[in-house]
Amino acid sequence: MLKTIILGSCVSVQGILEQILPDGRMIVRVGKRVYTGLPV
């Protein structure tokens, strides 16, 4: 499932959902890279 997260004040990333952390952040995968941030 594709999800969009926010990494900073103006950077967002869309990728495949890997995991939802207990604090509400999401981990998404884009190719071989993994990003963690807040859902949009």
C-alpha cells in the first residue's frame, strides 16, 4: 500500500508502507531506501 509521509517542514516521500511505529510515525520503502516520518 502506498503511503505519503512528511520528513521535514517541506519534504514529503511516497512509498510502500513497511511498518507503523507505536509513536504514530510510519516507515516507507522507496526502492532500497527506507524513510521514517509522520503520515500526511
